[in-house]
Amino acid sequence: MVLRTLTGQFVPVSVQVALDVVEATKTLDKQLFKRAEQHNGLMRASADPANYDSSTGWPAQFVDAI
């Protein structure tokens, strides 16, 4: 099977590639959840939670790579 990527490339997809995507997604989900929990704790401990900046420390996004 051949799929088109977000950059417009066509790439062959094997069962192993599909399994790798699932594994990478699980890893990213764990990283995102961990960072969200950290920000939640820091925001709650902040003297001014309404102005807490939660934009730091997130994993890179796909758009950052292109």
C-alpha cells in the first residue's frame, strides 16, 4: 500500500511501518500527558494562575519540522 504524507510525498507502508506509527503515537501521547500534568501542577501552585504561561516544554510539532 502507498500513502501520501502531509508534505505530499508518497511512501510505501508495510505492516511494520504501521506498527511503528502506533508505537510512536503512544510515546507522544505519554509525553504530552506528562507535560500537561506538569503544567497543571505548576499553574495550580502559581501565585497568579490566570497568567501562568503553559506554552513551554512541549514536544516538537510536525509543522516545526517542515
